[in-house]
Amino acid sequence: MRAAVYRGDSRIEIEEVPVPEIGPGELLLRVEACGICHTDLKKIEHNLLEPPRIFGHETAGVVVRAGAGAGGFQPGDRVIAFHHVPCGECFYCRRKLYAQCPVYKRVGVTAGFEPAGGGFAQYVRVMPWIVQGGVERFGADVPFARACLVEPVNTCHKAVVQVDPRRGETLLIQGQGPIGLIFTMLVRRAGARVLATDSIRRRRELALRFGAEEVWDPQLTDVEREVKRCTEGRGADAVIVAVSAPGIVEEAMRSSRPGSRILLFAQTSHQERVELSGADICVGERALFGSYSASVDLQKESARLVFSGEVPVELVVSHRLPLDQIRHGIQLAQHPDAESLKIIVEPQPRWAE
């Protein structure tokens, strides 16, 4: 099969690799769609993991082989597969901090080499603990390019639950890329008012379409002043930092009111550093916290929101690229143009559709 293999030095090579062998309790999926995620981009750009690896974890496909005892899944089932599932029993799982669970940190989907998600390949092997708790079926009426977005929707859903937006509150969402736009949909669905920022015009237009009340270009606008204008001089009740950029957390702090909640979502690399006034947090009684990865508690609800179309995530997909064009997709995701949003890789030949 063909796969996009990370070979170090920020290089991705299209190579022929063996189709994974599966064992009891495992599934072999034919990958039909896999989203390009910024966590994978950071791993590639900053060489955070040892090569060789096959990345890609926002995976939707078709079961082509099922091992004995594979949870009732059958060849022909259309499914999405999460790449992390917690044990449900450890210290962290008992506190619902699933992303800190040692079992959760083990990647359970691979296309070969050290498990790394594998969705940037034509086939992936899904390991038993993922089959048991991290695979969701969907119907033929759901496009694969929509279905593969269940995982990113889950990560955003988890963060929104932590932020706990309430009716009558005003939230500032910094960044209206694919993740920021999903946040806008989910926060509006919760009944809160959304203010947003992004430097790309099309993204600002989509944010308004999805329910944001006002959206500003942070390169041309004093965001703190505008947020305070919209909140009787107080500042936002909560801020979701949905993009990584120098000074953006400081801007979140300035744009929030005393007693507000500030959630960091995009700051996933150890190279990123933030310098804040301790008094802005302590004296200002602000809560600063993070949210990372998905929640198994929200898995089925997130799948329902995507499969039903209740959250129209397909509207954030701008490109569907064959595997041979993945390097172009990565460059576009790292350096978006005026039109690019979510980029989906479709590893199967077009005639296979």
C-alpha cells in the first residue's frame, strides 16, 4: 500500500509499505478520509518524535477485515476510529482526566512503524482496546470527509464543557480556523454570545455565518478595546485561545474581565512560552487552564453531532487531496491562504469511490 512516511528533518515521503497484519480483536480499515491536524503538523515541523512514523489520526474508513472477537464489527462497516482510549480505572481516569491516563497515551492505530495514527496511508490496523472503546459506526448517508471530523469535534466539545459557557455570557474565541469555527458553532449552540478574531477574511465571514456577533482582524484592530466596547467596559466572561501566535495569551488576558475563564487549546508544543502578570491572575481572580485531546465521555455525543449534521462541520472543509499531494496539504495547513480551511487527505485512488 501507499503511505506518507515521516522520515525526520520535517520530511514526508510517499512510499510503498506493507499492509498491516491484524490479530484477534483487531480491525483492518481501508482509510477513505483523514484530516490534517495541527498537532501532527507540529510533530513534523519541529521533529518532535523519532522517525519513521505514519501520522494522521482523524480517520474514517471501511472495515475490510475483522479479527476474532472484534466487537461485532464486520467487513463493510463504515467507521471512524479514535487513536487514544483510556483505561477507565486509573488515578486520572477516576478524575476524568483521560488524556493523562497511561493507556490513553498509547497510540492504538497504526499503518506501520511506531504507532502514530496511520491515517495518512491506505490501510490502518486498529488495536483491541481501541476496537472495544474507540470505534463508531455511521451510515452510508454520511460522507467520509464529514465523518473524519468526529475526533476534532470531540476535542472542541471537551474544551467547551470545561469552559461551561452560559446564556447571557460573552465569549471571545481567538482564531477562526477549522478548530475556532467549530468552537463558534458549539459555543453558540450552548447559548452564549460569541466575539471572535482572525486575520483571514473568509474565516471572519464564516464566523459570522456560524453565529459570531462581531469578528475582527487582530492585526488591524485593538481587540481589547473592541471586546470591552461590547461588554460595557468589563471584558469577556471567558476566552478560548484556539490558535497559537506570539502574544495571543497576553491578549486574551487583557480582553477578559476579572473573574473570567481563559482556556488554552492550541498551545501544544513545549517550544511555546507564555509570560503573564501573576497579579492579572491572582488579584484579577481569573482561572487559566488547558484542554487537550478528546473525552471518551463525549465520544458518542460528538459522533451524533457530526453524523446528524447538527453541527455542520463539512462547511469548514476547503480541500480534499489525494495522498500524493499531502506535502502540499501540509504546507497549506501550515501557511493558510485566503481560502484554505480544513484539509482532508483521501488515500484511496479516485476510481475506488
